[in-house]
Amino acid sequence: MTAATSVLRRQAQRWGLRLGRRLATPATLVYRGIYVLPTRNGLMFAGMLFVLWLTAINYGNNLIFAFTFLLASVALVSILHTFRNLRGLQVTALPPEPVFVGETAVFPLQLRNDSSVARPAVGLELERTLIDLTDVPARSHAGLLLRRPTLRRGLLQPPAVRIFTIFPLGLFHAWSTLELNQPCLVYPAPETGPVPLPAGASSGGKRQGRSGQDDFQELRRYRPGDSPRHVAWRVVARGQDPQTKVFGGENLMPIWLDWNRLATLPKEARIARLCRWVLDAEASGQRYGLRLPGQEIAPGSGAEHRHRCLQALALLP
Amino acid sequence: MTAAAPTSSRGPLLSLPTLTTLLLITALAAAPHAPRLPAWLLVLAVGCGLWRYWAARRGERLPPGWLRTLLTVGAAAGIYLEHGSLLGRDPGTALLVAMAALKLLEMRQRRDVHVLMYLGYLLAATQFLYDQSIGMIVYLALTGWALTVLLMVAHQARPPANPWRHAHLATTLLLQAIPVMLILFVFFPRVAVTR
């Protein structure tokens, strides 16, 4: 008896597992990962066919029989077309752009269609709600976007979504469940209000009245993220590789944004303030370093550096 | 069901070309029934079609629910008075025409569009109760094809602007369906009705 039930349960589990089968991106939608069920409209269509069938029987009308069976066959054939509209489609989750808490995280998906047939009306669905819809032309690709609100800093894992289609007739719904393996980095929300930057390491003095652009030192190769104001445009105009002007002041006096000097604030408030300082320091073109418990980011500047600092703040436990 | 949001906030359900095509094809499916319909029903059906077209053209609101209910009850009562019943061949087809005409005024959700398409199929099929000539078979096969083309467009959450975009696919579907239909036609059990 118990053996029988356990076999049944195992069978049910196997079924549950099968029905819940998820593909991890990047994924090719394969035969065994696609499910098809009739839509509500499909059931309504079946109801209409039933009425027609009864009419045909009642009047013994062969042409109505033929018409009914033709429509039924069209519906049956459409299952294959619905299925084929997804099968072989390659879905890749692209890395989302980092956002700040409160902004909307956007998870892009790329759909690649290597077949010679277009795939119209392929959509993205979350908890049975349509999120996005697109056509994927033959031998081409298209994109779908999943937008999620962000409530906490850190890594935001996207929920499992469904890629689905009801093309061509809307009578059947084919779908694959996908795990998107690209979390979105959510930066902390910066503190608002007036929060002056801490003074430089050598505690002011020389800082006053210096714009940070006085002491021209040298030219170095341009690195992505360098402030456009510091690019040596004359060099660029001569057709040479872009160079960035390096100023003595910047190199001499990095600001240290230090976790331990904000001991009076609660943890999240410290993070919010450090986040704001990173943004302000970057905006004013200064070099800045970040000291956090257990890690230290050496002074620098530029988009890359800003990202490293904000990432460290976002991922603090 | 779900609260009917004003159409303006979501945009029209169907583009004007698609809606026009839908009206024309519904008319195509209903037209062969016309000679047997009472005059008032013809006027009602044509009136509803024109009203719908005009409303879509001008972006006007569709008639309120109470008016539709009134027209529905009135049409059913009229058909009953005409034929002494709502069942049977003649009152049945008359009722189908009335339902399709009034459904035109109620296309709020995608489901309503579907219902209209299904009524179109029923209208086309029931014509075989009256006329089984080769000409009519061809005419109704074309109507069925056109309805299928439209079904491909109308169900989509974002219907393409061109209603004929998937016409060739509808042809493919129908051609692929014919062998299956023949098998069903031969082997599907038929209940004999003793009269």
C-alpha cells in the first residue's frame, strides 16, 4: 500500500518536475522545454465547433460536417505552427545596466532566430501578464524588456519568466519557462540634501581656491571615462590618438571617503552618504578613494572607478 | 468580468483598416442569408455595421450597455414573433445575424472580437442548410479563408496595421488541414438522429 502511494508520489513529482521544467539562459527553446495548452479562445472555438457538429448531425448535412472538420483540422494544424513559432528560438539574457534603488531595473532579453521563417508575436509573460511583445524576423534577432522595481541595494535576481506565443490563430498558447541568469546590480540610493564632501587627505589649506585644473603635469593616453573637459582636444584635432591632460592637483590630493569616519550614523545612512559623496566627487572631477570595512578602493576617477565604488557599496552585507 | 476600461486609455482594440476588413468579412458571411431575413432585421444589421464604422472612424464611444441590451431583447422578441420560435433553421440563422450585428457594437475586449469571428464561421456554415451549389461552396470557402486570415491578426495583443499580412499563412494552414479534414470526415463517428 505504502509502496504504491510512494510510487504514485514519485510519479507525480516527476510530472511536476517535467511541467516545471525551466531553461537557463542562454537557452535554445527545445522540443522538451516547450508546453502547449489551449487558450480560453481555443476552448470557445471548440464550443463553436461542437455547435456546428450538432447542427450537422441534426440536419444530416454533409457540407456542414466538412466545414466543421475543416475548421477542427485548421485548429489542429495550428498547434504545430504555434509550437514551431518558438522551437529553435535562442534566448539570451543580456547584462542589465546598474540602477539606483527606486529606479526601474531593465532586464533585456535577446531573441535570435536562425531559421529562414519569421516568428511573429513572440512575447514575454510574468505571472500570466503580458510584459512585452515582439516579432522576430527570419535570420535576425529582436529584443524583449522586463522591467522590475528596485526596493533594495545589492543584486536583484530577475524572476523566472515565460517566453510565449499564441500565433497564428490564438487558439493555443505555447510557452517555455526561463531563468534569466543576469542579475541587475542595484546601487544604493544617494543621500539627498546638502552633504559637503570631506576635505582632502592633507586637510584643506591648499584646496581652497584651486579648481583642480591649475597644475598641468603631463598628457597620458585617453581612458574611457575620463572627463571630457580634460581631454586634450588640440591633440585630437591633429588626428592623433586622444590624450588626457593630467593635473598635478588631482594626483596630489585624493579625497578619502571613509566608512570609519561616519561612525555616528547608522549603517544604511552611512552607505547613502558615501554613495552621494562618490557621485559628487566624480561629478566635480576629483580623485577619490573609498574605505569600507574589509576593503579599500585606491583613489581614482572615471566611470569605471565610480562603478567599482558604487558596486562595493551596493554589495556591502 | 473585468471592469471595462475606457477604450481611449488603451487605444483602439483594432486598427481602422483591420476593423473595416472585419466589418466587410462579417457582411460577406451574413450576406447570403439576407433574402430570407425580415426587413427590420436587415435594417438593424446594416445599421449596426454602419454605426460601428462611423464610431471607429470618428473615435466616438460605442452605444451604452442598456441600449445594447434593449436592442438584443427587442431583436430576439421580433424573431420570436416572426417565426413562433427561437429554435430551428430560419429563426436560428436570424438570431445568429442579430447576435453578430449587436456584437459589432460591443467590441471592447479581444474576446468580443473572437466571438464575432466565431459567429462569422457559424453564419458561413449554416448557409449550407439552404444552398449546396458549387458556387456557394466556393463562396463560403473563401469566406472561411478570409475569416481565418483575420483571426490571425485580431487575436494579437498588438495587431499589425495590415490585416492581410498573414494571408499566405492562412492558405498554408487550410491546405495542410485538408488531409486531416478528409480523415476526420471519413472516420469521425456520427450519431444518427432518428426523427
